[in-house]
Amino acid sequence: MKKKLITASLTGAMVLAFPMVAYLSSSFSLDEAVEQIQENDLDGQKVGEPSLDEDIQIYQQEFADELEDIQDISEEYQEDMEDLSRELQSYNSVYEYWSLNEQARISEDGLELAENQLEILEAQFEQGLVSEGQLIEMEQSINSQKAQNRSLQEQLNSMKMMLNQDLKQPLKSSLAFSQPKFERLAPATYEAETVADEMTSSHESLRVPRTIVATYDDILDDIENLDRISGPSTSELRSARSDLNDQLDEKEKELGTKMAELEEKETDEETNPEELDKLNQEIRDLSQDIGLLESQKGSLDFQIEMLNAQAPDAASRSKAEEELTDYYEDMLNDARIDLTNQVETIELMAFQYEEQFTSLEDQLDLLEENRNIASDLYNKEMARLEQGMSRQSEVDEARQSIEQAEVEVIQLQKDYMLAKKEFELFTEEGYLPQQER
């Protein structure tokens, strides 16, 4: 028992000590790193749920309320997480529709540029400045653009029908919600150390493991009073029997009153026969109620008698106290490890969010620069085309480069908005995405 108490204390110390060493840098060889990771793996220190002898398990009833509270709070949190996951998925669907809508718009703009380009080539063809082959190439390019537009429109329509179905609207209805507006987060919003400090103390996902740790602590305190327990649930059964006795007394008094009233009315010649029938029915109902209550009381008496017969002697209670202490110390040890793991997961996520947003913003800066470069190049190629100094294929390539750059920006903005919503749910609603380690 002493050994397990030490393990539990060390585990508790690790919960406090871990964040203090999180930012230290060290140099390891590959083998040393693997060995250190294994040593630091708290899951390897978990005992797993131990078993209890059948004659000890009867005492578990004494902690039924506490264990039920753990179950309730775990199920409540799980339901909340499922709701938040569905909410995030709904946002993903809306953002995907927005992305497709923007891509379709970009593609339509590209078609308009291509058609303007064709008009210039046709005029130049009339002047003998370009060949018929260049015109044909441009017409083929426009057809390809139209095919791309149709494909995007098909994707957009399919997404719209899916969203309409989710909104319980006719599938081909126009969507009536406002389009999302892209905005970047202020860097201070996702600064890792600040978010980690706040979330490791207040994140909703910690409520379950903290409740489990506190409950097992309380149970261990209660086990010290096990020798004063006469038997599991006996007090509850006696309380229920007392309530039944009160109900029986009340029903029997009411029955006595009705019987006396019936006897009096039967000797009264002016009594209406309907009154006698009503009284007789009430007496039968009361007698039936009393019979049911007496049956329930008999069942409770039998249960109390059986539990009293099973009530262990002092030696058995002492054994139960020792085994239950060992059992719940092991459970507390594992619960503390689970709590530490959860704290570490939240801390890790805070830093991963900072890295994610920093990376997304760097990528956006680069893609927006690409878009500007592509636009400048297209304008230059168009000017050269109008002067007869550029080939149609070079201008077409520049036009497609603009379109590709704009689509890449839109897709990354969609990813950013979804990450932003997930981060909001993480910090404000207690959402915790599934993590793979």
C-alpha cells in the first residue's frame, strides 16, 4: 500500500512540474531521444483497472452515487463534443460552398479575359498580324475554359443542393444566407504561451479528469469509515421501508374512515344507493392499494434481511478496506496520469494553433504576392499582344497563371476560416479535436 501511495504522489507532482520544463532545449542522440520518450510516456506508468473479489464488490454500492456522477459528467461532455463536431462540420460545408462560389467567379472572369483576348487576335488576324493557327489555339483555350466553368458549376450546384437539404429547403432553391467574410486574426489572439496558460487552467475538457481525480480522492477518504457500514444500500432500503409504512398508515386510516362511513350509511334508510356504490368502490380501491404497499414492504424486508445476513464481520470489513484502498489508489494513479495527459494535449494544441496560423498567414502573403506578380505579367503580355510583340500562347499562359493564383488564395482563405472557427470553439466552447500521437 505504501508503494502505491508514493506512485500517486509522484504522479501528482508531475502534473505540477511538467509545464515548467516544457521550454527547455536539450541535445540527444537518436537512441537517447527514443529512450527518453519512452521514459516520459506516462501511459506506460498506468496500472489499468484492477479486479476486485466478489465478496469485496458488494461494497462498491456505497460509492454508487459518486461513480454515477463520473459517468454522467463524462457522457455530458461527450455529447457536447459531438455537438461541437457537427457545428464545425457545418461551418466546413458553408466555407466549401463559399470557396466553390469564388472559384466559379474567378473562372468566369478568366473566360471574359480569354474572350477579350480572342477579339484582339481576330482583329490582328484581319490585319495579317497573326496566323489562323493562333486563332484556333485561342478558340480551343476558350472551350477548355468553358468546360472548366461547367465543371465548377456542377460542383457548386451539388454543394448547394446538399446545403438546401440540410436547411430543409427545396433542393434547387437559392441559398439565402450571407457569405462569410475573410478576416485574419490578430497575432496576440493565438499567442501560444498566453493561450496555453489560460486553457490549461480553464478548458472544459479538463472538467472530466479533474472530477474523476477528486471523486477517487473522496472515495479513498470514505473507505476509512468502511468499518461503520452495516451493508451496502441497507440505509436506503430502510428509508424506503419507512416511507412505505407511513403510506400504509395513511391508507389504513383512510380505509377505517370509509368503512365507518359505509356502516353508518347502510343503516340510514335515506341513503342514495349510488352513494353506497361509490363508497364500496373507494373501499375496494383502498384495499387494493394497501395490498400493493404490503407486498412492496415485504420485498424490502426480504432484501434488508438478505443484506444483513451478508454483512461481513470486522475481519472481512478490514480486508475489504485494504483491497478497496489498493483498488482506488490504482484508479487514482491512472486518473492523475489521464489528467496530466489532457493538460499536455491542451498545451500542445495551443502551440500548434500558433504554428498553424503563422504558417497560414505566411503562405497567404506569398500567394497574394504571386497573384499580384501574375496580374502584372498578364497586363504586360496583353500590352505586348496588342503591339504584335507577344504570342497568343504566352498571353494565355499568363491569364491562366492569374486564375491559378487567385484560386490558391481562395482555397487557403477557406482553410484559414475553418482553422479560425476551430480555434474559437477550442478557446470558448471547450472543443478538443482528436489528437494522434
